Amino acid sequence: MKKSRLWAGLVALLLVFVTAGCTNNAGKTSSADYNTLMSQGKDYVDDQNYSKAQDKFEQAHQIKATKESKAYASQAGDMDDAKDSIGDYEYSTALKDLNKAQTKSNGYAVMTKQAKKLYNTINEVNNNIKNEINPLYRKAKTAYKNNEYSEAEDLCTQILDLPYLNGKYAKYYKQIKSDVKDLLNDAQDAAGDSKSSSNKSDSNNSNESNSNETTNSSSNNSSSNQTAASSNSMTVGGQAVPARVVAQVREKLGSLGVSTSSWSDQDVVNFMNSAAQNGHTTIDSYTQSDVNNFNK
């Protein structure tokens, strides 16, 4: 009986040692896996592959829940979200995620430093877009809508001439730069169409003007020819004026105190035509006023 109890005690003691040994080995294995996963996560952080880093930190947390594994996984998730927002040019959203990453309690120091650096960069880019580029871009779009194409071109050119668009952070301005170039091209095309239409209109107006000038010139020439023909014709009202009538007109004008010694017979006939336009068609009806009108 005593031997049976002794053997039972020995077996129980052996089981205790075996169990303790297995538990200790399991603990060592779990700790090793945790450390491996945490190390792999940190390597991915160095490569800025935050998605895979987050996955490794979460696996480590499942094996051994520590405040570091929890914080690292959350911080990597914030960085991954920020990168996605930056890729979509949603900088305001990215800044919120980066701020969470850089202020993460118990966060990974390397990742915190990366978050701060990227935050400063994106904040600078976002401020340039909000405070300098967008105001000019809005004015350019308004000018374009109002058919002020030259103004739109000037504003777009001002934006594209900003030095930081082609600086070390050029990739972050890629979308806004593309939008401005598209608007500039649209304004240039519209200005070209407008100019072409204007030139065509000016050409038509010029042709019409030339046509009118030609018509007016022809009319003036015709009128001048008629006047010249009238001036060189010894007729009044279509009737020939004989020398006798010319002499009588000279005599009438002399009675009015007008000397016609320097007048040719044609001048006398021209006077008669001028007086006729005033309604004076007979020699006796001629007045000093007729002479004055003729001499104007």
C-alpha cells in the first residue's frame, strides 16, 4: 500500500514537471513569434509600407497583447489612410490622419518621425493651393465663363509660373497643375475661335465698307460729272442760252452793282442756273442774294 502511494506521488510529481516545462516552452515560443512579427512590422515601416506593417503589428498583438503592439498597429493604419488620401489629392483629410499618427501615445518613434515630416510637407502644399493657387484658379474660371479669354490665359499662366509647382514637391501639385493647363488650353482655343470670328467679321465689314466707298465714289463721280457737264453746258433748264440773253443778264447784274467783266459767258450761264435753283428764272427776278449765293 505504501509502495502504491509512493509510485502515485512520483507520477504526479513527474506530470507537474512535464506540464511546467511545456508551458515554459510555449511561452518562449509565443514571445519569439511576437518579437519576430514586431520586427517585421518595423521593417515595413522603414519601407513606408504601412499596410503590411499594420498587418504584422496586429498579428503580434493577437499573440501577445501589449500597449506597443496595439499602438503600432493603430499608428500604421493612420499612416496608410493618410497615404491613400494623398494619392487622391485629399490633403485636408490626409492632414487629420497624419496628426493622429504623429501624436499617437506609445507609438513607434520611427513612424512618429515619418508622420511629422510628411505632415509638414502636405501642410505646406495644402496652404499653397488654398491661399495662392485656388484664388487665381477661381478668377481664371470666372473670366473664362465671361468670355474674357485673354484674362483667363493670363491668370493660368501666373499659376503655372509659380516656382514650387516644379520644385521638390511637384508630385503633390500634379492634379491642380493638370486642371490649370486644361483651362489654359480651353481659353486659348476659345480666344482663337473668337479672333477668327472677329477677323472674319472685320473682313466682311471692310468689304462692305469698300463696296460702299466704291458706290459712293461712283455716285460722287457721277454727280461731279453731272455738275461738270452742267458747268460746261450753255443751257438753262435744258434750253440753250443765246449771246443776246447773256448780254441782258450782264446788264441786269450791272444795275445791281455787280461787275461781270471778269466773267466768261459760261460763268453767266452758271449764274443763271444757280439763280434758277432759288426760284429766280427770269432776268428781272435776279437779286443781290442770287449773286451772293453764286459766289459762295
